[in-house]
Amino acid sequence: MAAAIAGGLDVIDLSKGNPDGEPPRFMVDAAVGATRDPANFRYPAFDGKPAFLDAVAGWYGREHGVRLDPATQILAVSGASVGISVTIEALIDDGDLVVLVGPYYPQYEGSTAVAGGRIHVVPTDADHDFLPDLDAVPAAVWDEAKLLILNYPNNPTGAAATRELFATAVRIAHRHHLVVVNDFAYAGIGFDETPPLSLLSVPGSEDVAVELCSLSKMYMVAGWRGGFVAGEPTVMKAIKTVHRQTSLLVTTTVQDAGAAGLNSDQSTVRVLARRYRHRYETLRDGLSAAGLHLETARGGLFAWMRAPDGWSDAEFSDWLLHKAQVAVIPGSDFGPTGAGHVRLSLLVPSAVLAKASERIAAARGEAW
């Protein structure tokens, strides 16, 4: 993309996952006020400021009906990516097996490799709403696995978990003695009227599950780097131990601003979710007019599109960049099961998405 821009192309960038809006004003005010608080001139507690941990517990209770002990079940982290890395580092040793659902966020594979682990990928497809059939995985795989990583709402497909999926994952975790993680980075960003499900709201999850969450997407503060990990106390103790030795603490001002967001009525998050749904619908309808099909998305910040017949995802991405001047990410970047698709970001205004659709339609008319 950089080379195309340097060559004079006017590229619409639908490749990135960087939020394009602003945080709620009350969170900015909380952050500014926190910079003047003498208590924030000191190092924070290793696992998070008590007020932030209490805010996380309150958010779980109000939004998901989950009761958590702030002292033993919650850890503040500098974004969900840190949560992913410390969770995998805490649970995976050389040769251990991690089960991923494909297509998957690339860091799961990368952090597993850093820990010396191996991966087994469970494929998904559009016919099954990009949800995995966990019961079809051989029992021998589950017996060997130490960790199952889920990600709903999903990046890149936009799929949303059902209660049945989470219940199946919890049942398997109990039966085969493994930990199940849900990367809940897009918490609150659902396209239905009800918020996306939390794994921790499923009965039995309290014994086998942890969940990762980010402030970045719900509150448009990606640059502030804040989030949390929550779940089963013994697993959380191990994660906290690794975190203390390997990771920076979350900035005190970010924790205070994050607490303000979590303690709010979440109306600003609902507005964001409706905005992203409208953007998805704008892109879907525009591409449909060009004879292209977006897969059904139920949440998150991205759209997933199949490449035309006879095209690889790399070829289609290259064509979109150089002929339509629209940048996307090839689906194979999200693991082998992502091949044949491309990911498009919803993090630009609807008018820009409509323009991108028009460019693609015009290029298609000239080429096909």
C-alpha cells in the first residue's frame, strides 16, 4: 500500500484496525483530572488499581450477570494483546498444544510459537456462520491440548458466539482438563440489540475459563493501551505471576479513565455498535451492486469477503489495490483457513465505504 501511494495512487485504506473516532468526553476529562492526582505520580499496584479492578467487576455484573472477585480474578493489562501473550506464556510450555479456531487473529499463533507451543486449527465456514464444530474435533486432540482460544465477536469474520458454542467449549474443557480463553476485544460491539455474550456468563466457566478484554474498541482509546484479563482464580494467579515479570503496568491515568468508562451506562458503546452496523450495511449493499458478497457479520470492526472464483486472496487483494485503489488484507494472513477471502475494515466513515464500493464496482466493470 505504501508503495502504491508513493507511486501516485489515491488509496482508500480498509486494511487497518485503528479506531477512527474519539473517546467519550467524560473519559477524556477523567484522564486529564487523573494526571493532576498526586496518587498517580507513584507506581500503581502490580495487578491494577483497586478502583479499576472494582470497575471491571461492576461492568461484568451489570452487563453480563457475572460476579468476580477483584482481588483474585481480575488483572489490568496494557491492552488485550498483552493479555494474550501473558496468558499463553503462563499456560504453554515447549511442545504443548493450543487449539485455535480458524481463521484466527495472528497473534495467537505468534505468541504460541514464542512459548514453544504447537497449534491445531479447527476450521469454520460460512455455511455454519463461521462457528466451529468443537464436538467434531477428535478426543485425542482435546486430551493433548492445554488451551483452547476463542475470539467472539470475531476478527476477521464478524461472527458472534452463541451460548451453545460457549457451553460446548466449557464442557470440553471440564472433560479434557484444559483452559478455554475468549478474546473479548470487541465486547459491546454487537450488531444485535443485546451486547455480545461473555464466556464467563456460561455456567461451569468459573472453573476452566478466562476472558481478555480491551478498552480500545469500546471506548475508542487504542492509543491509551488498557484492558484486563478475568476468570478462574488459579489460572489468574499464574497469569499475574508472568505479567509481573514480563510486562509494563497499565498507566495510572489510563486506569482512572478506563474506570470512568466501565462505570458508565455504556450508552456510548451502544452508539458505536450501531455505527459499525450501519457501516457494514453500507459496504455490504455497495458491494452487492458490484456482484460481490460480504459474509454475514454480527459484530466487531471488520467485514469478510470471498474472493471471486478462480482468484486467490493475494491476487484479489493486489487487484483491489492497483485497479480499484482500495487496500484490504488477504485472508490467508489469518491462517490457512482464511485463504480465499479478504478482510475489510469498517473503521472509516460510511461515505468512504460507499466510495470504496463504487471504485470496486467501476474496476470490476472494466475487468470482468
